[in-house]
Amino acid sequence: MSNAGAAAGSGRSDGRRRWLARRTLRGRLIAGLLALLAVACAAVGAVTYVSLHGYLLGQLDQQLMQASGRYQACLGHPPPGGDGDGDNRPQPPRHTPYECAQQQQQQTFSAQVRQGMLADNYVSYGTCPLSHADKAVLTAYPAGEQPFNSELSSLGDYRLLAVHDPGSGVTYLTGLPMTQVNSTLRQVAVVEIVVFAAALLLTGVLGTGFVRLSLRPLRRVAATATQVAERPLASGEVTLPERVPDADPRTEVGQVGSAFNRMLGHVEAALARRAASEARLRRFAADASHELRTPLAAIRGYAELARRHPGPVPGDIAHALARVESESARMSVLVDELLLLAQLDAGRPLAKEPVDLTRLAIDATSDARAASQDHRWVLELPDEPVGVEGDEHRLHQVLANLMSNAAKHTPEGTTVTVTLTTSEDPPTVRVSVTDSGPGIPEELQPALFERFVRGDSARSNAGTSTGLGLAIVQAVTTAHGGSVGVTSRPGHTSFVIALPRLTSVAASA
């Protein structure tokens, strides 16, 4: 049972922590303020109630002792201590028990217990019907100097005092009603509840306004952070004009705002340095690629010219010239690809014209089938032509790169499926190139579209690769407002390109 109780308590505590964790800082501050005030009000109310209860009960006990003394004196049996003349001996009865009871204040209870039996029980200015249970309680209570409470079924709640007379063997009972005490305590409790509830309500309203006002600088910090987070920093934007206003370093929130402003300044400077470095690198790549095209063309020309020499050429020289011509051709392709990437990085716009993507897919697949006859090529097209707006030459290069990649990195007999599908919301066309090859290692997939990343170690390689083909695919697709993704597992690798679709291809048909 103890373990179950501990588990239940721990569950409630965890629930409260989760509830607080889901609240805003403003809500938690207000809830904490109201909780502390409620605890303080409850403590003040409890102390006030207990103190007032003790005070009223003390007053009632004094009145009770005085009423008991008058009752015994009236019967000729003064209580111990006498009435001031030093004579405590029994006197002849001055009045009957009824008359003595009627001389008390209203609703005073008077009775005598003789030999365990209740007798002469009266209530001043009222009737005194007692049940057997009431009589049993009154006769069973031992005499003493301490008053006690008793709930009499026919009279109500009474404060009673039992005094025993050793001479006569009689126990005198005197009681005063608790009605006034209970009524006063109830009124005090109601007043406290009303006042404390009003205080909690007023504190909640004023506290909410005060907390909102106090947290306004923190909300400005959050708003500035949100504006910075919404900026497309990955697109190359380097300016961060947002700053936290009124960052007073004398306050805690102001210190946070000042630190945040300094951090934004450092980030802006770092972005500017990175953008400048990337710009220099792009210029270098573009300039180097442009300048290398002429000497590479000259090298290829001289190599071809040397191979056409009419005289006999030694075999090793012919092989060397063939290798020079092959590598210069490969380097020319690499230079052209680097130049294209540099132009795309610089934001150079591409052509914007309607392109029949269906015809483009047919042409690219036909070219791939002619170049890689040892693969099985499957083309799946919709019934109607599908058009996009863009650069036809670059889009053809994208498809050619994907199909060449599938042909180079898969073994003979692999099936490559080119599929063209459309969707309406939003109007999109998807081109997927799927092969049944060995797949791409999972650790290589996140960096697959980066430059100079090769998958030769994972898939069968029928030739060399520059590692720029997929980077060009992503750059051209992004420049057309589309996206490219890949999913791969052994036996299934799929590259999917998504582009905005034209509603009509009449212009390009």
C-alpha cells in the first residue's frame, strides 16, 4: 500500500510539473503569485479563526463558571472559594432548583446528578426535553474544572461544566449555548472567504497587468529572435538588421537583450565573411574554368594532330597521345561543369520558356538506351503531354545526368525505369529515375548532392566520374523552383525531381 501511495503521489507531482512546463512564463508567474497569496490567505484565515475561537471560548467559559457559581449559591451550596465572606458551609435552600434555573440568563441549562440519575434539569426561559442518549452523556461525564462540549439532540450545541459537591454527593451541571460562538465564527469565516477571494481576484487582475508589463522587454527579445529565425540565411543573406530595442543593461532582461544584440552582430559579421569568401571562390572557379577552356582545347587539338602524323608512330607514343586526348576531354567536361555551377551560384538567370517535359524524357531515354545498351530501359509516361517553364537545354542535362549516373554505377542487366507523373494541388510534375542496382550506402546519402562526392565504392562503376553530376542536378532543379530527393536500398534506388507544372504545353507542342 505504501508503494502504491508513493507511486500515486509521484504521478501527481509529475503531472503538476508537466502542467507547469506547458504554461508560458507569464502564466507560471501569475499562477505562482496567486498560489503564494492563497497560501498566505489560508494561513492568516486559519490563525485568525483559531485565535478567535479560543478567545470566544474563553469568554464563554468565564460566563459558564459564573453561572455555575450563581446556581449553586442560589441552592444554598456555594462553590469552593465561597462568595467572598469565607463561609463555605451549606446554607438552607433559598430557592427551588426551578427558580434558581430561571434566574440565569436565557437558554442556560441547569441540572443535578444524584446517584447517577439526572434530576432537576431546566433551561431558563424555555423547555428542556432530553433524550435518553442526552441523559446518558450528561450523567457519564466526570465532574471537573474543565468545561466540555456536548451536542444535545433537543437543545443543540452546549458548553457544560460539571461541579461535584462532596458534602451532599450531588454534581451540579450548568451549560451555556454555543450558538453565539458558532454564529460569530461562521460570520468571520464567511467574511474571510469573501475578502480573500476578492483579494485573489484583484491580485490576479493587477498581477496579470504587472507581469505583462514586466515581461514586455522579454517579448521584444522573443519577437526579434523570431524575425531572425524567419530569415533565409541559407540562401546567402548576410544582413541582420533586427535588434532588440531598449536593451537596458541595468536589468536582467536588458542584459539578455544586449547579449542577443552582440550575438547578432557577430553572426552578421561571420555571414558577411563567409559570403565574401564564397564569392571569391565562385569568381575563382568561374575565371579558372573560363581560362582553362582555351588551353584544354589546344591540348586536345595538338594531340589529335600528333595522332594523324602520316609517318609511323611508336606504340607507346600513340598510347600516350590517346591518354592525353582522353584526359583533356575529361578535364574539359569538368571545367564546363564547374563553370555551370559557378554561374548558377552567382544567380545567373536561366531561360524561361515552355518545355515539353514528355518529349524531353523520351529524347533523354533514347540517348541513354543508345549509350548503355547492356541496361534495360523502361519509360512510363502519362497520356497527355506535360509541360514546365524553364531552360530546355539544362533540363535535358539534368535528365541525362541522372540516367548516366544510373548506367555508370549499376551492373549490366540492371533495369532503369523513367517515370513521369503529375499532381494537381499544387500543379506539380515529378520525374523519377529508378534502378534495381545494389543501392547507395546509407551514410553516403545525406551528402550525395554535394560537389565531388562519388558513389563508386558502393555501386558497380563502368567508368570514371567527376562527382559533379548530382550537384548540377540539384542546382539546376533549384534554379527552376523545384526540388530533388533520393531514396535507396539494395535493389531499389530512386531519384525524384519535382518541378512546377504548366497547365498547357501548347506553346511547346
